[in-house]
Amino acid sequence: MTTATHDARSPVDPDDILIRVDVLNKYYPVRSMKLFGSEESAIKAVNGVSFQIARGETLGLVGESGCGKSTTGRVVLRLEEPTSGEVWFDGIDLATLDAESLRMIRKRMQVVFQDSADSLNPRMSTGRTIAEPLRIYEMGTDAEIKQKVADLMELVGLNPAWAKRFPHEFSGGQRQRINIARALAIDPDFIILDEPISALDVSIQAQVVNLLADLQARLGLTYLFIAHDLAMVRHISDRIAVMYLGRIVETADANAIFEEPLHPYTQALISAVPLADPKIERTRIPIVLEGEVPSPGNLPAGCVFHPRCPQAVDRCRTEVPEFREFTPGRFVACHLVDEAGSHVVERRGL
């Protein structure tokens, strides 16, 4: 099976798919001034991306900063409008919804952002912050909302007695727990976690990730987990999609990505993850990518990764690779991988 789009499909029954994204594009027009007039181009932040997420599953979306991960999440939620493509939620095409219908379906789709402080109103107490979505959607009486807030704070590991405290009175990890409680307030099915731990101390990151995994198991949540910390992504994700310059270049089961990465970009990312065994770590030769990431406003011809790929051949410079499925759920866009899923060029440092 082959497909021309960058499709991170899930090997499950179609009826179990909660999120389906088809050939999603988000371009930002740019006008540059020339000596004789002006010229219009576009920043291709998201470029032909497709993926599916099953109910109760976590899809990890990884890649370098600026590759389009967060933009993908915002467009999926329609916080930004796509240039083209489709986003389906539980069988509903979000593009067909009017403003009120979209507002109502957003009860089932929430987001936790990276910066825990900027995500909270400094003038609102914790209790008011968590209660706000409940009041917007008129979900209960004042007494019922107060009890729901206390239950949510306890659920995420916060003392309900702290409901009158303000954001500046909490640590970064505690503020992120407040954001998680707010996202859970209206009982969503799907949550986009946009770099939810990158601004936290290392000692706190694992606690928050474990909390998210526990909440998923208890509440049946579905996650899109956006991050660049591959170790944490592996810990929480069922599958991982690797993104580069607005395109998904590889997707597979989380363990398969780490144990047998196929795309040269994935190999480079994995080689940068420190190993727990110091003996192996000392002997390992990491893959160092040279050169700068090309501008999404001036994408290279052929494979977008070829200017930095240590294994690129002439074909990579002229022909866009198909995103092919080698085994169920295992896709990769690379000319250097043969039909058996083996790399035709010797790997380095893995």
C-alpha cells in the first residue's frame, strides 16, 4: 500500500478512530518587496499532513523546534483555520460546523499549552480558573461547580483548600496541574498536550507525565502529545509520528521507532537521546546533522531533509519520497529504505 500524503495511520478498526486528519495544510502568506513591485510567497508550516488517532490512544508528535508541531495542534482544534485539508472528530467534519456547533463540540476537545504561567489569568484564583469552562457551558449550579472544582483539584494532585490561591503562589508543576484540571473540567474526550512539560524542572516532568498517563487510564482520554523530549514521548505514547519541515517523515509503534528507526532524520533524533548505560553511551557515535534547517518559505526540491541528510543520493535531491507502509502501521518517507523496511545505506551511531 502506498499513499502520496504524509499519513500517520493507526492500525485499528476505522470505527475506533476518534481523530482523522486528511492532507492538512497551513500556509502563511508572505509578501516581499522587490525593486519593481512585490512578490508573494508562503510559509508552509504544515504541508500535506495526515494522521489518525484511535480512542484511548496517545500519538506522540516529535521534531525540532519550528517543524510545525504546535501549528498542527492549533489547526486541528481550529484555533487557526487550515489553508486546506480536513479534520474529522468522531466522524464529524469540523469544517462544516457553524460557530455555535463548533463551540459545543469543543467541550470534547481541549488543550494544555507549554507555558503554565501564561496560560493562567494572574488575576483569577485557582478555583475560578478551573470553574470558568463549567460556567461558560452552564454545567451545574454554584454548589455543584464548587464541588466539581474540589474534585478536579484532588484528581490532579492539588489540595482543594488551595482554591483561593493565585497562580504566582504555585510552582511551575503545580500551575500545569491547574491547567490540566481546567482542561478536564468539561469532561473532554480528546486533549492536545502542546509541550506540556518542556518548561518544567526535570524532576517534575516525570511526575506530570505519570499523572497524564494515569488520567488517561482512568478517564479513557485520547491524547496528541506534542514534544521534543523523545524519552518522555516514548514513555507516554502508543505511536510516534516524526515531523520535519511541516511533513511527517516516519510513524510507527513507539518501541519500534526507538529500536529500529528507518528515516535518517529519526535516526539522528534517536541517537541524540542519552542512554542510561554509561558503558554503551561512551562507545556510541551520535549522528550530527550539519547545516541549517531550510526555510519553510523556500523548501528544497525532492526530499525536504536531503540538504542535511548524511546519506542523501541524487534521487533524494529531485524526487519527493512516497510515504509508504512497510508493515501494518509502519510508514516512512525515504528513498533509502527498501521494500522490506531495511535501510540500503549503513546506519551510523545506533
